[in-house]
Amino acid sequence: MTQAYRRLKADLHVHSGDDPYDGISYSSEMLIAAASQLNFQVLAIACHRKLVHNERLAAYARNRGIVLVPAVELLVEGKHVVVLNPDEAQAQATTYAELRELGRRDAAFLAPHPYFPDKTCLGKRLVEHADLFDAVEYCGLYTWGLNFNRRAVRVAKRFGLPLAGTSDTHTLPYNDSTFSWLEVAEVSVEGVVDAVRAGRVEVDTRPRTLAQFARMSYYVARETVRMWAGLRE
């Protein structure tokens, strides 16, 4: 018998004011509400080195038709790695050796914005540790004529990894210029993880407008200055 799947609109990498490192003015609840207005059905709030998921937030999302996936953006040997549905040990990992030893368990691993011009982006580490990842992120921070995702597309194809479209949202208003369609057997956290690990994920994307790109670029520049000034890690 052919497996029946549901097609869900998903954003698997966003940030909120619960992030301990980024200066973000809106709450997780505000972000969830904004996502529901754009008919998202899956959302993963992946704050830096902090798992913000809890039953209260999950219920808040569920009441708005959204599966809230536990997630975290780790700093692994100085590079960002997004983990969906991590357990306690995975959520605290800081080396590739730790992640490899722990294994996937009930989680899925994304390579976020690997070739964007920031020292925390994976770069060559993606190729070196391609076996650790279930998908490569196609990040929504791009506009006409400027798109750092192109190399990520080539590397994903080389290793047979699916692309997952995300917004990596840090500012409002929230928009759906880049997201993923997931084919899930079960509308649940486990169903989402299974879809990503099985490659049942499809990117839906369009370039951000110049105004949207400028707003996000200003935010990135501001956070970079804060980091240089020692106001954040």
C-alpha cells in the first residue's frame, strides 16, 4: 500500500527574543502568531545554544495550527549547526566528534547558511562532516544579484543531501519569501524529523525585496559590531 503523506508549510530555522546571544525585540509568542498568519504549519525556533521549547509554547503554537519543533543552533568548534528535536546531550554538544558519537537518535541535523560570509558559517566543514547532516539550508537572506546559497546547492547535490528552505528570521515583520514544504506521514515533531531525514523536503523561495534585505543586513551589521565590542559572543 502506498504511504499517504500530508504536505506542510514549514520554517525550520527562526530566532526569537528568547535567544541569549542575539538582540531580538519580539517574543516567541509574537513570532508564532506571525507565522500562523502566513499559514505555517511547522516552526522550529532555533536559538543560539539554548533550547527554548516548552509545553506552554508548544500548546500556544498548537492552538494556532502549528507544530512547534524543539530546536537549537549549536556552536560546534566555532561553527553553527542546527539540530531539530535534540535530546539533552545533543543540545550541549560542542564538537563534531561528540555529535558523531551521539548519533542522530530522534533528531535531524541541518547545515545552516554554510557559505555565507561569517566566521560562524560552516564553509569547508560542511564537506568535511557531510555525513553528520540530513539537509543543507537554503537561507532566505538573499536578493536579486546577491545569493550566497549557490555553493550550498552544489555541495548538497554532490552529497545527495536535500535542501531545506528557511528564513533564519531575526527581525519582524515576518515573511515567507523562503520556506520548506514537508511531506509528513504524521503531523507531529516525529513526523517532521522523519520527513527531513528521509529527504521529503522541498524549497519554496523567492528573493527578498531590497527593503527586506536592507532591514536584515542592518541587523546583521549591528550584531557584528556588538560582537566586536564584546557585548555578545
